[in-house]
Amino acid sequence: MSTSFTTRPSAWPLERILFAMAGSVTLISALLAAVVSPWFLILTTFVGVNQWAFVVLRACPASLVLKRLGKTPQCHW
């Protein structure tokens, strides 16, 4: 019986890291808005604006930093 394994890349691509960062910051800011102050919703807005910047401009501040740290994008536009 032959068993074949597919190899998975060990490092996360840039887009996956961006989604993880955006989701984490959004959840933390929503929690802080509920517990501390509604002004923390500004942080959620900032995350949303940066996500749209990445979609429209193909770059956002976090993606530029991650590229400089050596992360490669999975999508090559």
C-alpha cells in the first residue's frame, strides 16, 4: 500500500499573517470598547480602512513591514 503525503509550507504567507493580525486587533478592540471605552472602536475602523487599502492598493502599512521582514505574498498580482 502506497501512502503519499503532501508537503505543506512551514511558514505562513503574508496574506494569512495579515488576516490573523486584523482579526486579533478587531477582537481586542471590540473587547476594549465593551469593557473600557467606546473610543476603542476607532481602532476597529483603522483595521477596516487598512484592509480596504490592501485590497485596492495591494499594500497596507502592515504588509509593507512584513515584506521588509522577508515574508512573501502567496498572491502575485
